[in-house]
Amino acid sequence: MAELTWKPAGRAGISRARPQTRLRASLAVLVLLVLGAVFVPMLLGGQAVSYEQIRLAPGLAHPFGTDSNGRDLFVQSMAGLRVSLLVAAFSALVSTVLGSLVGVVAGGIGGWADRLLMRLVDTVNSVPHLLLGVVIVALYRGSLVAVICSIALTHWTTVARVVRSEVLSLRQRPHVEAAIAGGSSRTRVLRRHLLPAIVPQAALSAVLLVPHAVWHETALSFLGLGLPPHLASIGNILGDGRDAVLLGAWWIVLFPSGLLVATTLAVSGLAATWRDRIVPRRRSELSL
């Protein structure tokens, strides 16, 4: 009778389990943050300024403490996270659409169009993104549309390069070459074969841009050039907490920053799992 022996799971099994754990953890954190950002400000509403409760330390009544105006920091942070996520989502969407159009035209048409558009991409990339964003929002200070445009117009170049590379790769596929050899026009090839194939990659680029856009908006608002001061956002909260830290109110910076980091890690974890499914690694790479 053969003996039953226990054998540890191979490294391939561990590699398959890790993405699932990362996906579940990232999804759980992101869902909690989004639900809190949506419902906490809605249920608790706006808060009046209370000078009797200025800079109270975290406790049972105020888990995150209070800010320099006596408002509950937990509610303010959730309201700020909601605004920051909305701005980042719209910015990532506009940036992805613009970058995808440029990448499809450059990779699909090629020739002079490719060279011209890629030189435009190099020109935009030669200017620091934050500096260019500051210039844009300084022209329309306090405008929500200006903040969205400043983020979108400085981050579409990465999407354009990714989409262009994907289109160039797709053009070498047998079915695309067969369509071209069969007499299909460039417009038909783009519409029927190239555009549907780049949608997953473009969507992944949009997801990856969201945390970057959140940090960009936070930096602009922290410098006083982003969203209006009366509109709650993570950047405005951190900007208001700069002087409070010197007075010992560390929680005004710690908890909003923690929400920002948690959101970034959650979205990055989802995007990494999605990327692994779109572009699966080779078996030899999994065994390393």
C-alpha cells in the first residue's frame, strides 16, 4: 500500500495565490474608502466652525481629532477624499482619451504623422509636469476645470507612448497584415482591428493615472494653486495643517495623508493584478 506523503505547494502555486490575495485586499480597502467618501459626508453633512473644539486630539467623539476650525477631521477627510477622487478620475479619463487618440494616429498612420506627434510628446515631457501644471492653474486660479485640465494636459504623453507601442505591435499580427493585404483601408483597420485591441491597455493606463492624478491635485492644492479653499480636498486639508503641526496637532496631517497613501496602494494593487492578466508573464519568469 502506497504511503500518503504531504508535499508543499510549488512556487508556481504560491505565485498564483499572491495576486489573488493582493486583489482581494486592494479591492476591500478601495471599496471601504469609496463608500466612506460617498456616504460619510452625505450622512453627517457639512460642519459648522466651532472655536471651542479647535485642534482636539483624536478620541471617541472625534476619531481623527478636529482641525484648526473645530470641525471633525474624519468627516472633512472623507469629503476631501471624495473631491480628490472625482478630480483624479475626470483627469485620468480626459488624459487617457487624448493620449489614446494620439497613440492610435501615430502608430496606425506612421510616417510624418508619427514623427510629428512623437516630437510633440517629447516636447511636453521635457517640461516638468508640476511646473507646467502650476502655470496652467495660475492663469485660472481657483477653477476646478483648470485643475482637471492641468493634470490631463501633463499626463497624456505616457498613455500616448503605451498605446503607440501597442498599435505598432498589433500591426505585425497576421490578421492585421491579412486585412491590409486584402485591401482594407487604414481607417477600417484602425476601427475593426486596432481600436478594440487597445481598449484594455488604455483602460489600465487610466486606472494607473488615478493615484498619480490624486497626488498631483494634492500638490497643487497644498501650494494654494489648486481647488478653492472653501472646497474640501486632501491638498487643502494638508495645506491648512502645515502650521498646526508646529503647534502639536500632528493628526491634521497624519490621517489625511494616511487616506491618500491607502488609496494609492489600493488602486496600484488592482492595477498590478489587472496588468498581470492583460500581459501575462512567461512561465520562466514566474519561477524566478
